[in-house]
Amino acid sequence: MNLGDFIPYLAPTVVLLLILGSAIKILPEYERGVVFFLGRFQAVKGPGLIIVIPGIQQIERVDLRVITLDVPDQDVISKDNVTVHVSAVLYFRVVDPEKAIIQVEDFANATGQLAQTTLRSVLGKHDLDEMLSERDKLNEDIQEIIDSQTEGWGIKVANVEIKHVDLDESMIRAIARQAEAERERRAKVIHAEGELQASKKLVEAAEVMSAEAGAMQLRYLQTLSDMSTKNASTIVFPLPMDLLQNFVKNPLAPTVSPKKPEQQD
């Protein structure tokens, strides 16, 4: 047999090899194949080796890994009529390949559009302060709403994170002034509370000193000691307390009685 005898069989062999090559599909562990038989859903196959009859069966590959989707900046008007620019990131994955292919045309695009509308709707119901301070709660609310609506598409939303809440320059200055006023208010309140506590302690100290006769004298001596220690150039003359008490009792009494002049005969 020569080479010319194989030429009539060469073309059918090539066609058969091409058909077998297109019929064999290998799916990795993270992919599933949705198989259609003459346009009707047949089964979800994979991972591993799959045989698909060309022209009769069709296959749609679906990735089961978590997909990260950036939600572009959205102009949101808060409940207190403040315009902010908000961006977020969405994490989701396919849990039912059949629904993800049959129920929606492009599940990734549909989920992204739903995330944008839900983000504007949820944040519009809250004040600016809540957007800045209660971000975790807002993330949970948005995630629950999106997940409940994508359940019919075979999509599970794992998490939603608000990345940025951008404000206008005028609003940033207003918030800075508000924060400064709040700090001043707290400082005044703390100072007033300190004065109140100090006055109460002074009243208690005065009551103790008034009840003990020697407490005031001890305090007087302690004050003299402090003055002599801190100011070395100051001369301190101790004044007995008994002398002060006598002076307070008889402020106009003379200390020496004057002599009467003698009468001449």
C-alpha cells in the first residue's frame, strides 16, 4: 500500500478528530457546565471530563468563585438634604448555575445594576451622620436587600462594603466647625463639673475645720511653712491666734490706760 491509498480516508479522519475535539470538554473544580439538549435544559455537569454532542448539545460555563464587583460612584441625597458621592464594592457568587443562566441574561451586570439602585435607596433614608458613623449597619442592610432579590437568580451576595463617602468642600468646612464647637462645649462642661466638685470639697473642709478648734491653727501653720519654702526672700511674722481673737472681740479697746492729769489746788 502506498500513500495514495490513504488520501481518501484522510479527510473523514480529520473531520472526525475535529468533532471529537469539540465534543470533549474539561471543566476545572471551580466551574460547572449548564448543558442544553436541542435548546432545552438538560443537566448541570462538571467538574472534570464532559462529552457534548456538537450541534445537538450546547454548554454554558459558570464560574462558582466569589466575584468582586466595584459599584461606581453614586450621587446620593441623604435624609437631611446633603448630597454625597458614595462608592462601594460587592462580593457575590453563583450557588445555582441553572438559575444564573436561565433566569437572567447577564447575572453579573444585573447584580451590579441592582446594587447601584439599592445603594441609593438605602442611603437616602439616613442622615449624613448615620452614613459616617453607622457604616457597618448600612452595609448589612444593603447586603440583605440585594441578597433577597438575587436569590431567584441563583446568586448569593456574601458582603457589601461602602468604600468612600465624599463630601463637598463647603460641607467639610461645616462639619469641621461643628466638631470644634462640640469640643469647646465638652471642655466647658468638664471645667464646670470640676469647679462644682472642688466647691463641694471646700465646703466639706470648712465644716471639718469649724468643728475642730485646732484645725484652723494647723492650717495656718502649714500655710506659713509653704510660704517660707517657696519664697525664700519673703519674711513671715507668725501672729498668735489668741491675739487675733482678743482683737476681734474688743477691736476698739485700748491696750494701755492713759493717766489722768493731777488737779492743782
